[in-house]
Amino acid sequence: MPAVAPTLPDDLREDPRYYLRHFQFVLDWVAAHHDSLLAESEWKFIVGFGELPEVSQALLVRMVSRKGELFRLSRLDYAEIGDSDRALVPLVEAGMVIRDPLIGLDELFAQLRVPELRQCFAERLAAHGIAKSATRQRLLDVIQEYEEAGDAEPQRRRLSHWWTETTDQLVQLTVMPVCDRLRLMFFGNLHQTWSDFVLAELGLVRYQQVDLGELSHAFQCRGDVDLYLALHDLRGRLDEGESIEALLTEIPPPAQDNPWLAERRARLLYRLGQQAQRDGDIPLALHCYGLAGPGEARIRRLRLLERQGEYAEAHRLALEAQASPCGEAEQQGLERLLPRLARKLELPRPELPPTRQPRARVLELPADHLVICGSVELAVRDAISHSDRPAWYVENGLITGLFGLLCWEVVFAPLPGAFFHPFQHGPADLRRDDFVARRRRLFDTALARLDDGSYRDVILDHRQRCAGLANPFVHWELLEPELLSLALDCIPAMDLRCMFQRLLLDPAVNRSGLPDLVQFLPGERPSYRLIEVKAPGDRLQDNQRRWLDWLGRHHISVEVWHVEWRHD
């Protein structure tokens, strides 16, 4: 284990093998921070990689960074590497790459262009009378039929056997699973790739740097890594159309003391339930939703039971859920379900909290404004905006942006398990139930600035010092200085506190659903109004209804405008 954490050079833009430095940085980082989670195979790869000639290291990283595990040698042509065939030799000797591997028909068709396929199977195509202009799919259908007629099992052959005239070679990576595991252990996810380094290097994405402590690890044990990879594999197989029953038998048990992995497992079960429902297998869908637990899956299960006529069972489960709802969205779903179920069971109508409906109005606009402006929201903005009453299309960007700027230090507080590598857009625990609870004192301190009046200076200071840094609440392209100045002048601090408090009820979810427009009314007594715009036939979404209800109950000026197009 290295004595100190590895660091990247400040600027690699002039280094032709910049990607190799990035890759080596990840290996060193994982070895330094996750040494106890590494198995012998991963240590063997890390050590073996370090013993390779640099040109071979560079070629391996080039392949690892590309899609798939099969590559044509003719397409591994990089100026900074030179002779790829020569650089390949140590990789083959180390067992990291296989030359001329056995491949099936689908893999062959993925590697060859259509003209090459016509050359490869020229005799067979001529024998079947297939035109030279046949498409790739037509060629595949013909060759598959030929192969299946001649053999009980599909044949796997080397490229040189499939296409005897070729001078090209195929090579196959054997280390992609190890590299994916190491990438996962570094990023804590598999949706971030090696290109994140390049984006950061070019300044296209910049990250807030956080002090990473010894407890800031994406995974606490090797079993967590295994569970993540297993769930990821099952999700991929679901997308490829594998049967729900088969996948369900391989769902691993929940992780102990790892809420975010438990959430990923529940989300997979929910998707299995959705697919079973689409397939018409209602019992299986109900089973999957039941395993997925509370939240959206539980509401789906209750609705499905209602649709099947199982009113008593749905009512019983809905009452259980009402005792401990999982967030506002589930509470909203239960408030719709329970009255319907009570009516069908001839039970007393349950008492539900009242909702506050915002003022609604109809706005007629010329139909050509939609074409001119590009969207109904922009058409309304342009119709009502004046120099003394400017309107802005902000949707979810303004209030969340002001919150993110005011609470910048809170969002990036170096709490254990929140940050574990230098390329994070935000804290890893943002979607966890205890996100706010762990930072309650810090949030209270930040929001107290709304009471003493210092919030404006804090927001403007962060706007200047942190401009461009990734933040899950801040959309920099929206927060122009003019908009920021108008918002701070016209929106009272007590209104900001009210809206920030709702954000804190569920920060990950409540970042969306805010009204589309804000119109400022500067002057001696500056004010503003929020406007949700609806095109003809468009309805309010559930998250929008929750925000509108909250804003209305707290006497914040908000309206819903329904647009009708006028054809002159």
C-alpha cells in the first residue's frame, strides 16, 4: 500500500499518453484506499500491469477504454503507440489479451463491415442467389440458416477460419472484468467511465475538491462490491430480455448496513415487477413489487391489487403503508387510493388533509408563437415579459440554485461515506434518508443567514468563487448575474426559507416539480410570482402538484396558466 495517496499531474494536455496516467492513477488510488478489498487476481493485475513496457500499457488502456472486448488489430492504430502488433506481444504473454480468439457468427458480424461480409461469404451468397446489395440483417439471416442446417450447435471459429482471405487479426481482452471492478471501486458506480478524466482535464467538467478521510470509501467490504456487480449484471440481462423468473432466482440477499445498495436491489425488483406487469404476469408482478418494499413499488402493488378486484387486501395494505409512508410521493398515492378503496368496500370515507389549489387562468396566444419561440413556456415568457416586469424561464433551476449556493459548504461537507474520489458531482448519500439528518446542524447554520440578512453576500460570493464547479443543485447556465440579482432583490428571505425547507424534506426528489416561470416586479416594494405553464391537453404531474400545494399553503404567489392557441 502506498505511503501517501496518489495525485495526478496538474496538466496532462500535452502528454500524448494522458489516458495511461489516468489509468495508473486509478490503480494507485484503489491500491491505497481499498487494499483490504482487493483479491489476489486484482493484485496480480495491478502488479503485472506495472511490469509491462509503457507502449503495451498504453495499448491495453486504449482497449479497456473502448466498447467491448474484441478488437481488430488494424483499428488499434495510435500515433503515440506506434507498432500495435509489437506492443501486443507482452500483453499476450501476460495473458491479458488473446490473439485470434474463437468467435461466433454474431461477433463476426459485429466486427466486419458489410462489404467485408460480402467478401467473406461470397460463395455461399452466390449459391443462394443473394444480391450483392443485401443488407447486413439479410446476410446474417442467410448465413445463420446455412450454419444451423449444417450443425446441431452453432460453430465458433477463428477470424482466419471464417474469412481465409483476410490479413487482419482479432484480439480479445481477458481483463475487462477486473478493470471494471477496479473502476467501480474508484468511482463507486459504473456509469462513470475513463472519459470523466478527459472531461475534467479539458475543463468541460470541474469538481469541488473535498478532503477525503480514511472513512470515505465507496465500499466497506468486498461483499458490497460483489453485490453491486451482481445487481448490475442482472439489470443488463433484464434489458436484454431474459425471463423474469430466471432473474428473480438470482437476486442476492440485501446487503447488511448498506442502505444505498439495498436501494439498488429494491429498484431492480421494481423494474422486474414492471416488466412482469407488461408481460401480463400479474401474480409475478405482485410478488416482485412486494419484495421491492415501500415507495413507488408499494403503490404499484396496491393499484394492481385494486385493478384485480382485491379491494380488501389492497385496503389492508394501504392502511399499513399509511402508518409509515415512504416520502411525499407515496403519501400522495395513498391519499388517492384510500378513498376509492373505501367507496368500493362501502366503508366510511377517510379524512385526508386539505390541499391548496393555486389560482388558474387561461391565456390565449397566437398559434405561430409556438413555432417562433420553440416551446409553450418560452411563448408565455415572451408574451408577459416587460422591461419593468421581466419574466424568466427557470423551471427547477432558480430555487434549487439559490439553495445550492447558500448551502455550498453543507453539500460538500467531508462526512464519512459522502465523498471518496475527486470526480464526484455531489455527495454519494444525497438519496439516503439520513442525508439531511447527518447535516442538520450545518443546514441550520446556513439557513440562519436568511434571518440575519447575510445570505445575499454568501450566495453572490459562492457564485463568483465556485462558478462552473459541479453541484447537484446548481445549473450554472441558468444563473446569470441579472437573474440572480433580481431574485435576491424581489424574493423575500422568508419565502426562500419556506421553499428551502421543502427541499430539505427530500432533497433528491424535490429538486424537480417547481413552476416553469418567475416574473419579477421590481420597484419600491419589490415582489414576484411563480407561474406553472400548461399546454393544451397537458396535465399537472404529481411532483408539480405537491410543490403547488406547498406553495399555496404557505401563501407564496403561484399560478397555473393554461395556454390556448388562437388561429387568426
